[in-house]
Amino acid sequence: MEENLKQQPSSIIKIALYGPECTGKTTLAKQLAEHFNTVWIPEFARDYLQQKWNNDKQICQKEDLLPIAIGQTKLENEALSKANTFLFIDTNLMVTKVFSDIYYGECDEVLEKAAKKHKYDLFFLTDVDVPWEKDDLRDRPNDRELTLKQFEENLIHYKKPYIKLTGSKEKRFQKAVNSISKYEKAKMLGLNSFDFIEIEEREIHIEKIEQQIHFLMSGIQSVQLERPAKLNDGIQLLSQDEANYYANFFEEKKSQLRLKKFVPASGAASRMFKFLSEFLQDYKLGEESINAYINRKKAKNLSLFLIGLDKFPFYEDVIFQLKKTFPEYDSWGYDSKNYAFIKLLLSKSGFNFANKPKGILPFHKYKTHVATPIEEHLNEAVAYATSNKRTTVHFTVSAEHQLGFEEVINEIKPKIEATSGVDIRVNFSYQDKSTDSIALDVNNQFFREENENLVFRPGGHGALIQNLNLLDADIVFIKNIDNVIQNHIDEIALYKKALAGILLEKQQQIFSYLRQLDENNVAKELLDEIVLFIQSKLHFEVTDDFSKYTKESKVEYLRNYLNRPIRVCGMVKNEGEPGGGPFWVRDRKGLVFLQIVESSQIDEKDANQMKILNSSTHFNPVDLVCGIRNYRGGNFDLTEFIDHTSGFIVHKNKGGKDLKAYELPGLWNGAMAKWLTVFVEVPLITFNPVKTVNDLLKIAHQPQ
């Protein structure tokens, strides 16, 4: 009996049509077989039971189910030799098993075992959102949703790879065709059915997976540096008078503009407290003193943390909780007190700071309260991103952290609005899961969890170009969540406004040129003027062959270059901070233009490239003002201006095993590689990131 229920081995891709009665399985099986030029297997039970009804007017009995299952298996095995790449099966043993459960409240053990064992590359679960049609065999017009639920629960229970099909016949057919085509590509990459379902659920295009694998196996071409951008050679010097002029220019124009502040704020603050976490992991209280540990580990960061302990904005709250929890705290020795302080600060049962987002942590202590980065960003938005008494702040956050952000905002936003008279609107978005990247191991095989699931990693901050692309704004101010200041907000606002004023001035000229290029009979003098503007004001080389172009081709070339989003980036003098910087780079066509480049994008084996990198005079503080509308008033599709050949390969360790993954081109380098770019020097005071907790001890984060 069991021998007759075995599937024959085959390389044919088998697709099972699965679902309650009258849900279009047969129709879809026929359509798919015709589309893919192959065969399909009809439902054995239909002919079997129809004959029984015709002969004896008898309906299905429990003892019919095993013969039906054997007949269905035989049809499937016989069809394998006729199939062309694909075989479509209208109904299968799992359908028979579910109907047995529904009609008889149980299933024969042999049938259940075979249904569980039978394998298909994909199951298409057909929904009940199509009309029920009566015939001699159908008898379940009611409770169709409940029946569908039972069918789906069995797929989940027996861990079958499935895709649910809903909607019209045409919609189901198109989704099925697309899914099959994508699955075939996935299989060629070495992915299995369950991998494919996970990729589909994440909405990652299989072509992206293929490209990621290519980058991980072949590497990413390094950026070719021409020279560092310096003052008067790619970086505009901004005097105090010029800063005031451009800030005023922005003030004059802003009432006609929609302004938004965009704050990348995803992820937890684990790196901020990394050296403290390492201390808790390595240090054994009572076995050595903390000073001995500091000397043994050369733990300078820990030493500085303890020296400045009472200067941290969270100090009083932690001490209060320690004394409340441990009444004998004051009698403890130096080591016990400091160990308990750090443990309470980071433990999940305590303040749990390392697992919280930076945005909600205490950063600045004022006379009246302690402020978070969220509060400081709202204050900044009021100071420089307000138009017509309204400002909008957009935070990109992790879904699990949004509630924490909302709690802080609900508490402090009304106070800032009352003081400033500005209506503050706050909204959120998440990093799109479809931008996640697949991980490989050191042998270029898919890196998997213990349960055999694929491992994916976030695509990096370059994924946020998707979030930026959805904003409805003329001008967007971009600044990281941890780059805030306790004092000098007026100076911060001045330079933000100045950058916006520079952008508007250049954008105004660009829009004027584009409108003139749209007119007939463009004069040669205008073309020459635009070329000079591009080279001198936008710092971009025009192709050497430009003079040989026809007039129409020149117009098209200039229009194509000018009609792009524009960004003005503040740059600060390099004082050894890690990160990207402004450079002149040469592209694959030989053209030289300005770009923000990370050190990881450079070939470290190329001595000349490393010499250029190390001679950089300025640093990228992520201080951007962006114009994302075109000259006709519509929004640019920012994804059209990404350099998809760039990105980063990151090496990580998970569970003691090494892995590598691809990260998307960074938001302010590869993701904006084809934007119009202007670099402007701004004062160091505008750059105050908190990368480690000890940065909170710097003057910019201390009360004055």
C-alpha cells in the first residue's frame, strides 16, 4: 500500500494547486501548463467519484480516500516523463488529507504519512474569493473561509512552501507565472523552496539577490580618487558675512517652500556602550580591582568614563535607583559602586541603555530637565526648518523603537510648540526590509541559522534613499540623530540656513537654464554659458567630445546633466574622525566630479590612492541640505540617481562563524552619486556626534 504512494524522484519542478473545492485549481493548472508548454495532472478524485455517482448514486466514503490517493500518485509519477521542466498538479495528497479531516474528523495514518512526505517545489493556495459553483460532487457552499483556514493551517503545520493566490483568474494567473519564473531563477542560484518563500515575503527581487551574490564573490570595484577636495578646489569657503547673506536669502524664500528635517535614527545604541559591555563581560568583581583591570586591558575609555561619571546626564537617575535598590550602597567600596553603576546602566532589568535607540537616551542636562536627542532635533527644526509657522521632522526608526520615540515626543512637543509658536509635525518610516542583503560564509555558500533559514543583514543607511524618496518637500535638511548640541543652537541654525540659501541660489539658476533649454532656437551663447556654469559652479567636467555634438545633442546633454536633485553638503576640517570625506573622483568614462567617499571604498593596496586619501583636509559630518523637486515642480525619482555598482562588503561574525554581506551604496555617497553636489566648509561647532558615551563629556554636550 505505502509503496503505491511513493513519489518518483525527478528534476522536474513540481507545482501543486491546493485549496478548497471550487477555487479555480483546475483552470489555473490548465493555464499554467499551456503557458509553460508542459503537461498538467487532473484531479483523480473527480473522475473516480463522478463514476461512482453515475453508477450507484453514491458519494465519497472514508474507504475511498486511499484508492484516490494511490490513483493521484500514479498519475503524477506517469506524467513526469512527459513534463517539460515543470509539472502542474491539480490537487494532491494533502488536499485529500484535509478533506478527510473535515468530513470524517480523522485521517488514515498511511494517507497522512504520505501527504506529509510528498514534496513539491511550491504549493499555490487558491483563495475562496471566487464564486462557488454547484455540481454533482461539490457540497460545501458555506463556511468557505473556515475551510480555507484549515487548508492553510495544514500547510503551515507540515511546513510546506506556499504562496496564496487571490483575486480574479487573470490576477492569479499572472502572480503564479511571475512566482514560477522567479523561483526558477532562485533555484539556479542554489536557493531552495523555503528560501524563495522567505525572499518573496521580504519582497526582495531575485535579481537583487543575484547581484549581491556577484558582489560578494567577485568584489566591488574601488572608487578612483583623483585628488582630495580642498578649499577653492571643490570646497566653497564661507565667510561670516556670506553665511549671513545666504541665511537671509533662504529666509526670504522659505515661505514659498515645503521644508522637512530628515533624521536617520534606526538601530540601538549598542556601539555607544560597547566598552562598558565588554567590561561587564570580562571583569570579575572581587578577583581584581577596577584599576588593575584598566591597566591590564589598557581600558582608557573606561578610565575616562569613571573620571567623568558625575558629569553624565543620567548620573543622578542611576544613583537614585541604586540607593533605592541597595540601601547599603553608601557603605560600598569604589569597585562595588562603579561595577553596580555600569551593570544597572546596561542590564535589561535596569536602564537597558545599550538596547535602546540613541534618540530616547538622556544627552544633555539643563537646569530644568534632561534632554534627549529627539528634543534637540525638534528645537533645531524650529530654529531653521520652519516655514509659515510650521515644521515637519521625519525620523527613520526601527519598528520596535517607534513607541519609545512617540512617548518622548508626546511629552516634549507641546512644550516646544508653546514656547516657539511653531506647529511641529512628526512622522516616521522604517528601513524597507526589501533592501536587506543576503549573507554568505567564507566558502561563498549561503550562511544559515541552525534551523537552516537564510541570514539577512540590513542593507545599511543607503537603504534610506527609499524613505527620502517618499517625502513631499522642496527642501530637506538631513542630520544624524546623534549630531546635536547643548549650546550654540543659533550658530547651528545660521549655517543650516546658509547651506539652504546656497542651494536655492544655485537651484534658481539651474531651473532658469532648464526652462530656456526647453525653448526653440537655443542660442550658442546660452550653451556656452551653461557649460561654464557647470564647470565653475557645479564642479563637473563636460565630456571632451561636447564640441563635436550637434546643437540638439548639446541641449539634451546639458538638460540631462542639470535636471537632477541637488545637495549642498557642509564639510568640516578633518581632525582625525573616522568616516567619509570630500574628493574629486574619476568615473568609468573618465569624467571627474565631486563625491563623498568612505575609506572602505578605496583600494588599500594602491599606494597612490591611499596617499590621496590620507591627504584629505576635510571630513563629512553628514550635514546636508537637499533639493528633491525638479524645475517643473514634480518630485525626482531618487532611485534613478544611485550608483548601483558601488556599495560595501562587510565582514561579521554570527554564532562564532564568519560571514560577509553586501551593504547598499551609502546614503550620502553611492546613493546620491549622480546628484548635483556642492561642498561648503562649515565650522567644527556644527559637528558634535555621540559615537561613544564618553562623547557626552565633551564641551558641546555639557551645560555652560
